[in-house]
Amino acid sequence: MNYIQFSCCLSDPSTPLPHFWEHTVGSGHAPLALRADWQRQLRKCHSELGFKHVRFHDLLSDDMGRLWTSRRSCSTHF
């Protein structure tokens, strides 16, 4: 088993800890963000609550689709 040694000098000056979680709301899975009703509700919540970030799961899931460009045909596919 590997061990990590941790040390802390309590006499050093403290630094602020940014509370990013205070400006974040959680959502379900990323494909929900593609729905128009979800987007309307998010806009309403944002205007009422003023959050800055949304956290969700499955951003790279198969349900999110893929975007690629073909060099041969110079076209983009989804």
C-alpha cells in the first residue's frame, strides 16, 4: 500500500476558499439539456435564483450524439 504524507503549517496566513458550489445547481443527465421544456425551466430558474453553473452527468454519452467533419466531402454530420 502506498502512503501519502501530508503536512500543514497552521501559523501560515489563511487563504479564502471559493465556494463555487453556492452558484451551482444540479441537473440529471446531459441529454435532458437538449429538451426545449428543460431549457425554458432552466431560464426561469436562472432569472429567479441567479446561479452561474449547471452540473449534470453523461456529457459524453451516446445519447448526446456525435459531430464530425469529413475531409473528403467537406461536410459535417451529426
